[in-house]
Amino acid sequence: MSRTLQAFPSISRAAKVVRAELAMYPGRLSLIFRIVLACTSVMVLVMVFRIPAAALGAYYPLLLSRDSPRATRRSALRTSIACTLGAAEIILGAMLFAGSPFLHFFWLMANLFAVFYLISAMKLYDAAVALGVLIASAMTLWDTGASPATRVTLTLYTLLSILMGCAISALIETVFAQTHPSDAVLDGIQQRLILAEKLLRKGGDIDADIASLRLQLGRYATRGTGDLRELLAHSSYDNSYKSQLATVVALSGQLIELSVNLGETVRLLSPSDVVRCNSIAQNIAGIRLRLVKEEAPDWFELSGEHEHANPMLAELERNVELIAESFSDSDPTPHHHLPEPGEQQKMGIFQEDAFSNPEHLKFAIRGTLSAMACYLFYMSLGWMFLAGSVTTCILTALTNTGATRHKQLLRFAGFFLGACILGFGAQTLILPQIDSLAEYTLLFAFVMAIGAWAATSSPRLAYLGFQIVLAYDLTNLNRFTLNTSLVPARDAILGIVLGIIAMWLFFDHLWSRSATATMRAILLTAIRDVAQLDHSSDVEQRHKMRRFQAECDRINRNFDKIRTLSDLSVFESFPKNQHEIFMTHCVESFLPQLRAYLLVKTGLLQYGTTNDPQQYAELVDDVKHRSSAILLGAAYTIERYPEVFVETIDPGDRQLLYSMKQATHEAQGRGQGSSATGLRLSSSLLDLAIHVQMQLYVPPSE
């Protein structure tokens, strides 16, 4: 069984994952330094001016996006506005309802319901979560026995610390911005291309030392492309270029997977395979050079030796060609300029279905029941320090059980490390020996660096770092004296346990769906949508073109959801049953091909509206219909699995593909560049559909 299809990860594999997540990558030290500088700067201001209830101020810098200085400023502004409005609502609501326990209870319930609804319905997830954490913190303040004036003061101080964190983070990112800041997404793609190129150039060299290279490939394969997809999802690219990058990111991840497998036999290749390795490496080098210049790579032909070459090399070569074609996007003119981040940017506040989809309402009800169960429990016991359970519900509320449990696990582990190990360890062993702010600052920066190192991993581990920082700040930054008691750390851990139990009892059992079931439904929808995608040839009707582009954007968002759900499904049932393993196989094996199929089909449809090669129109139509039929058959197989299995590849499809390639060469020979481009896109379309069918035919246990 392949590495990606194992029913559950072994201890050794888990250790490899952690090691790969914590490994160095380009730009990581700089990012960690900026995060530590922002958090430490807030801490210094808090300590110098003795600002009470300011622990959140040193935590919020981690919540802000750092894709670019512009993205950071935008994220800081959104968070500041959300928290300011939240603080105003808290103070106003408390003034109106604090005098009546009955009204106070329903006011808290309404606040929690609004928070969970916003988390589900808003596009600005970071701002919604920041608002939720502020409200959870304010709930604790307003349930204490302090005077109303004191509670208002502490609420405003909490808001002040958050605004300080946002402002300092935005300022630091602006100061450290270079004249031409690097593109993190393209840099990530470049790094993967470089590793694959290095491996291919060592093909057939028996004396080559590739141990370190194989280790780097393994790290990138284990990390996956989650970090790049996360950056891309929050980037400022226009939708068309974002869809191109999404396809290339997926293909670059598959390129690394193929390189890992090739690395085991790269020194034992035949002389003809070595020649092919060098040819593929040269193509990769050409792509990289074009990307450095912010130009789209040239198209290039496959060598046409699929049947006689090493299968792994044939797949590598095909993958590299798809990367070049994805960037080119059917434009026959090479070297066209690639857009900069932020050239076109549209940002809304709410999801399109925020006020029409009942799932948002169900999500809010599930979250509110869980949080209120925690609130009633610790208030009944008079155990106020378990209030972290409500925060746990807010932070770990996601749309499927796999994602929720993933966050719950990381939150518990992060708080244990941050509060019990680092927090209490520092209080008992180090802080009694410190007598100056400078020494305390060094200690604080060291702990923030540990948390930031984990927080700059891929989404699989990043949340651990967030919780380490939050736990340490709550333990050591909420007071200005040494704390020699284990009680705060104990209560923090017990509060998290209470929140997790409440989520398991209510959130996970009321209208919940597993990540695998959700992934299957979205995958079927995406395959059928791609197969049936079409638009009118009347380009004068702009609303039809906009509708077509919106449909493409929706399909791409579904692809992103599928990839994320695949990563999260590992946190659900153990051991995995055959159906779950099959779904993982489908996603891992041909999701990048579906992305490429969508991009090629979009280019073919748009190209046909303006060029329409009449001489080959019938052949192109046959390819479109056959490609769609193959994908619809694949969807039917997935839907009816395991009762229905896909049959072997139809020889007629191979013949049709051969006819397309012959027609392409014929059009090129006649100097019909326009027709050749359309035929080439059609050939790629059918080739991708056949590849999806082939991957579906391979049993997942192989």
C-alpha cells in the first residue's frame, strides 16, 4: 500500500511529519523574527505601562495574515474594527442587562449565537474568531464580582492591548517590506521545481550522494501543499490567475510525490531514461527561469514515448508539461506578463449564502449549545477559571468533525506545552532569578520564538504554535507578580477538556458531517460540474461570461475544500474502512488532474468562441463529448463504489487521442497556428480525462 493510502499513520510516520513541519524553509526565520518582534513589543508596552488584562494583545499578532504588508494591514484593520465593535456592544449590552440575571443570561446567549453565526457566514474568518475570543474574555470579566466601573475599565484595556498588537504588527511588516517583496506562492513552487530538477540531473549516476536530497523531498512531500494553498486562499490575486496558481500548486505537490518515488531508483536508470531525465530537467529549468522573470513558461511537447519509457518518468514529464500549460492558459503568445498580487482584488464580508443557507443557522445553534453548556457547568460550580472552555468552543468550531477534532487536539497539546511546561517552568525556575525587564524580555522572546516556529508550519501543525503563545501569555502576562501556583495552568487545561467534552456531546452529534462524507459529496459535484461546464458562444453578452467565470471560481473553491477535507479526514474514525481509503486514493491520485482539466477546458471553451477552427470542429466536438463522458463515468463509479468498478480504458479513446495529435502536427505543418492551438488544448483535455479514468481503475490497496 502506498504511503498516502495507509489506514492510519504509524508512530514513525508521525515523527517524520513533525520533523518535516519543523524543518527550515526559505523565509521562515524572517517570518518568525517579525512575529516575535511584534509580540515582544506589545509585551514591553504592557509591562512598562502596567496595562491590565492585556494578555490577548501579545497573542493577536499571530492571527494576522503576513502574505504581504498590504495583506497584514488589511487583516489588522479588519480585526481592529471587529474588536472595537465587539467591545462597544459588550459595554452597551452590559449596561442594559447586567442588573437582571435573567436578561444577562439571554444576552450572553445572543452574543455567543452571533459569534458562531459570523464564524460560519463571514468570509473574514480571522476577524470573526478575533471577535469571538474578545467576547469570551469579556464574559469572564462581566461575571466577576468587581464593580461596573472596574469591569468597563478592564474591557477597554483588553481592547487597547488588541489594537496595540494589530498596529505594531502592521507597522513592523511595513518597515520590513522590501522594494520588491517576494511572492511566497511562486517561491514555494520554485523550491519544489528546484528539488525535482536536482534529482533528475542525478539520474543514472551510481556515485551520486542523494541522501540529503531525498530527505528534502520527503519533507516537502510530508508537508504537502497546505501552506501554499493557505497563502493562495488569502492572497490578493485576481480570480483567473488564482485558479492558475491553484492548479500549479497541486501539480507541484504531485511532482514532489513522483520525485520521492523516483528517488529510490534514480541511480539505476537505463541510458535512454537518463537522457529523458535530462530533457525533463531542462524543461523544469526553463519554467523556473520564466517564473523568475514573471513571465509565463513556453509550451513544449511530450516526447511521445509513453509506452516505451519508464512509467515514472512518463508521469513526471506529463506533470511538468501540465505546469507549463497551466501557466500559459491557452495563450499562444509566450512570455506574457504574470500579474502581481493585488492588481485586481475583490473582498466581501459575508459568504454569498450567508442569509439564505440554513447550514449557517445550524452551525450557530450547535456552537451556542456547546458554549452555553460549558458556561452553565462552571457557573453552577462557581469555578470561574474554567471559562477557557467557552473560548475552546469558539476556536475549534469548524464545519466537519475531522477539522474540529484536529483543532481540539492541537489546542490541548499547545496549552499543555505553553501553560504547564513553558509557563509554570519559567515561573518556578527562571523568573525568580530575573530582576530586570531586559532579562524578562529575552525569556519572553525565546518562548514566542518556540510558538512562532510551530505557528509557521503548514496548517497541519500551525495551530499548535498559536496555542503555545496564548497559553504562555495567559499564564505570565495577566499579572505583574510571580505566580508560584499550579492552579492557573491546571484550570486552563481543565477548561479546555470541558470545552472539548461539550463539543463532542453537542457539536459533533447535532447536524454534523464527517470530513470523508463531505469530501465525497463535493468531489462528485466538482467532477460533474467540470464535465458539464459550457458557456454560450455569444461573447457580446457579458453577463453570460461573468456567469461562466463565476462557475469556474465555484468549482475551484470546491477543489480547495476537497484538498483540505482530505488532510482533515485522518483525524476521524480509526482504522479507516475500505470506502474511506478509496476516497483518499481518489483525492490524492487525480485531484491535480481535475484542476488541470478545468483550466484546459476553460481555455478551450474561451478559445473556441474567438477562433473556432472550422476544419477540425467535428473532431474537437468529439473530444469534448468523450472527455465529459469519461468524467461522468468516473463520478458514477465513485458514487456507487464498491458495487461498480470502472472498466479498462477503451481502445477507441487511445485512437481518438492519437488522431488529435496527428491533426495537431498537420495543422502546425500547414502554418495554421490558430487551429493547432485549439487542437492542442483538445488533446490535453482528452489525455487528462483518460488519466483520471486510469487512476480510478488502480485499486487503492496497490
